[in-house]
Amino acid sequence: MTRTQVAIIGAGPSGLLLSQLLHLHGIDSVVLERQSRSYVEARIRAGVLEQGTVELLHKAGVGERLQRERLVHDGFGLGFGGRNFRIDLKRLAGQSVSVYGQTEVTKDLMDARLASGAKLIFEAADVTVSGIDGGRPTVRYTHGGASHELHCDYVAGCDGYHGICRQSVPAAAIQAFERVYPFGWLGVLADVPPATHEIVYSNHARGFAMCSMRSLTRSRYYIQCASDERLDAWSDARFWDELRARLPAEVAEAVTTGPSIEKSIAPLRSFVVEPMQFGSLFLVGDAAHIVPPTGAKGLNLAAADVRVLYQALVERYRTGSGELLERYSETCLRRIWKVVRFSWWFTSLMHKFDDDPFAHRIQLADLDYLTGSAAAQTSIAENYVGLPFERPL
Ligand code: FAD
Ligand code: DHB
């Protein structure tokens, strides 16, 4: 039997960042992760960090490589009707975003945690959580063939959408809100220079396409695909042809093709559970909410939850007051629903939903309106760079 103050389930960005921030404030945690370290470090996911996320990573002491290697983007492009219209984030919202892969964020956090002797247990199987409603939370798991028991004050459920923490809450105590989109994203990573300096989101009659990057020599591209699309139906050549067909001509011409080093399909959904806490269990990041990737918000929203939870735990251990902890869910959800709304809106604006020409005309009218309205551009810019952080209610 082991004891810790906070048991953290999941070593994705949420779990690692929470554990690191708690450590810097003298709060002990144990992180249990189902996968191996190399598996977690290799997962290719998000690429865009809001300034608020960058600042939190600095606060966590993992900002140095990020500061050096990130690409700062002052704007992004909206492709439609053959043109590439620039949204000037810096001018409209006073902030930029940083391109720095989630793989790098995870690696930096993992290195920092292990350097300070963190209790990080990889390949922890059969994790269960009990006693969360009675003030004596216990986490049980197996590791290396042996059963273990971890006693703690609080459990942070940072175990993603498919994790067990959300399922540990009685069904009657939690409500889920969901929208599943009738398509997915097929993503390709390739060691070729990016087509553009800034990210481009393209609306096209053939379906959505997007140009992103990880560095000046590594590109990340996505195209909308069917939900049940098979990866093996997409040779590199077919992907490049389809990508270029969906981009404005000037962008398509600038695409450098090359062999893919990763190719994957992600389904798109919006999902939120309320509340995000039950007794001494707190759900964080993808365990509590999913957004479609169109606004690059998933990772940033997870970091925003961590910000609220670590401050609440610090207050609890410093002063004995559980006031911020009690308001964790309420505080987080105010931001979450605004981000869910933005991601849903941006997804609806940019994707092909069916062959309904009326719906496509409405999208084009919305985009045309955007190009002529400073108010509409400011709205998209301030959401994209990240909304201000709420104070607890
Ligand atoms: P996760 O990263 O999911 O981490 C959860 C961790 O918990 C994992 O390491 C998992 O192995 C572990 N775990 C799960 N179950 C258990 C268990 N029972 N016991 C112990 N450990 C467990 N966001 C963007 O902004 N842009 C993108 O392009 C983008 N692409 C994405 C592509 C995919 C395929 C996915 C799944 C997500 C993508 N996201 C993207 C979302 C973004 O990556 C997530 O929002 C972010 O990873 C959330 O971090 P997290 O730590 O909350 O959850
Ligand atoms: C990336 C992913 C996104 O969802 C997005 O909106 C922007 C960039 C990326 O993987 O680079």
C-alpha cells in the first residue's frame, strides 16, 4: 500500500502538466499510465498552442525548448472560392499562437517530471478508482504482474476520452452532451517544407483540407474523409492529389510532396460531461470533453482545466479551504462551452456535410461576410488565440 496526496490517472499532457505544477508547489502525486513511455511520446496529435498555454508551460518550468523551437504565427489563412484570406491574429486580437507539437510538449513534461524523481508508473493495467464519494479514495492497479493499492486525498482523472475515471462516476450523477460529425480527418506527417508560412483551413466542394506544420522542414496536412474511411485506401500519391485539389491554387502549387512518416484517421466529435467532479474525483481534459480539431482547441482546453485544478489544490493544501475545488467544474465549464461552441461553428463553416448546394452557399456567404466585416474577423481571431481566463464564480 502506498499513499500520495493526488493520484493522477493518465500521463497525457493533462496528467503530466498537473503533476509537474503540483510538484512545484510541494504537493505530492503519483501518475499511473496504461501505455509505455515510448508509446505516449510517439502519439502524433495537436500542434497549436495558445499564448495562455505557453505561459502555463513556462510556469511549469518546461518553457525553454518551447521558446527556442516554436514557430510564432501572427495569423492564419481561410481558403475558399479559390482565394486564401488571411485572419490577422496579432492585429485583431493582440496575440499570436505557437506551433509546437503535442509530442514535444509531452516529451518536455516527461523529462522534467522524471528529472525531479516523479512517481510515474507506465504500463499500469486494470486501474480502478473507489471510495471517491466517501473521502477515502483508493486506486488499485496491476503492474509487473503484481496488484497495488494507492491511497490518496484526491483523484485527477486525466485518462482521456476512453479512460476509466469518467465511468467510475455513477451514471445518475453525470450528464453527457454529444455531437458526432459524419466525417473524420485523415492526417499525414511528412518531412517536406510547409506549403505556407501560416496554417491554412480550406473550405472546398470536395471537402475540407488543411495545411499545418511542425517545423520549417516538417509538414502536417489533413483532409476531411468519411467516418468509416480505410487508411489502406489512401496511398501517399492519392492523398497529395486530393489535398491539392482542395486548396486554393496558390497554396496547392506550393505543396511539396514526399513520403509520409505517419498517416492516421481521427473521428470528429463534440462531447462534454457535467459536472466534471464527483466527491474527490476531478475529470480533466479529454476525460471530460472532446472538441473537433478544427480550431486546434483540444490540448489548450485540457491545459485550461489543469490551470484551474492545480490552483484549487494549492489553495486547499495551503489554507485548508476547499472553496476553489468545489467550484472546479463550474469554473471550467464556462470556458469549455464557449470553446465547444467555437469548434462546432468553425467545423460547420469549413466542412462538407452533404451534397446540399444550399448549405454550401450558406457557408460561402458566411465566409464572404467574414472577409468584409472587421467585427466577424475579430470574433474568429479572439476565439482562435484563446479567450481570457475566467475568475472562479
Ligand atoms: P490524452 O492525451 O488522451 O491522455 C490520456 C492518457 O491517459 C493517455 O496517455 C492514455 O494512455 C491514458 N489512459 C487512458 N486510459 C487509462 C487507464 N485506464 N489507466 C491509465 N491510463 C490511461 N487536438 C488539437 O488541438 N489538434 C489536433 O490536431 C488534435 N488531433 C488529435 C488526434 C487524435 C487521434 C486524438 C485522440 C486527439 C487529438 N487532439 C487534437 C486532441 C488533443 O490531442 C487532446 O485534447 C489532448 O491529448 C488531451 O490531453 P489529455 O491529457 O487530456 O488526454
Ligand atoms: C493542427 C491541428 C489542428 O486541429 C489545427 O486546428 C491546427 C493545426 C496540427 O496538427 O498542426
